[in-house]
Amino acid sequence: MATPIDLGAAEALIRARLVAIVRSVAGVSSQVHDYWRNVTHEATRDLLFKDAGTGALHVWFVSLAFDGTLTQERGLGLACDTLVYDVHAYMAVKDSAESEKAFARKVLDVVTKLNGSQRLRLDGEALAGVSIRDSGPVQMPEFNAGEIANVLVHHARLQVPVVFSAGDC
């Protein structure tokens, strides 16, 4: 019989690893949150969404996907799950600085890093308690513009599927 998976513990571990990988990419904002944040007031926006180094609005969120979040496979001696995560990125528009191009480069750098970390490892370390079988390939179903608390922003949504188990999968 397959070892049962503690989905809550696995989800927390995977989410933390995804946040660490996003933060490790050069040029990514100091503001990388491990859950979806929503603000409507400028003071809160500035506190939670502005990069400490540049002072510009530039923020990333890692959260469970809004749709198709969990699939499970069970069989004789088999327990394999897939969680899908959304990684949202926002950066203030500054047309004179061609900010769309800079934003696209940062987003694609994160895609490259995530695709290069199929087992969600940094420097080769393993994750205790969960066997990551695969992650990715990363998809980018959205690249557009929007508004956060009266600031025009670039937005990208990446989707990262992560296949994991507590034993063989």
C-alpha cells in the first residue's frame, strides 16, 4: 500500500521552495509573497508592493492556481499528486524606460530558473518528507496590463505544475 501524503505539509514545503527559487533570480523584487495579497489603499500598497531597492512597484505572489489546482493518482502501491501553482508578477509601467521589455526579461528569467529546477532544488539539496518527481514545464497563460491601487502595472501569470509523492510514483 502506498504511503499516504500529508497534502498540507507537502503544499507548504513546495510553496516555500517556489518562493525561494523566485527570490533567487537576479533583478526580482524584494517583495515576493507566499500568498495572494490584495490592497486598495496607497499606504498599504507602498508597504507591501514596492521594491526595497528601487522604490518602484514590483511584486510577486506564489499561490495555488485558481483552477485545476490538485489532481491525484492512486493505485496498487501508487500515490502520486500534482499541485498547480500560479506565480503572479506585477511591475509599474514606465513607458519612457521601456518597462514592458524589462518586465518581460525578468519574467522569462524566472521561467528559466523554474524550468531548470525540475525537482525544486537549489544547490542540490533534497526536500525532507516529500519526493518531488517533476515540476514544470512552466506555462505563461497571461502577459498583460492592469491596475493596482491606482497604478498602471504590467502583469504576468505563470503556472507551475509540481508532481510529488511520499514514496514511489
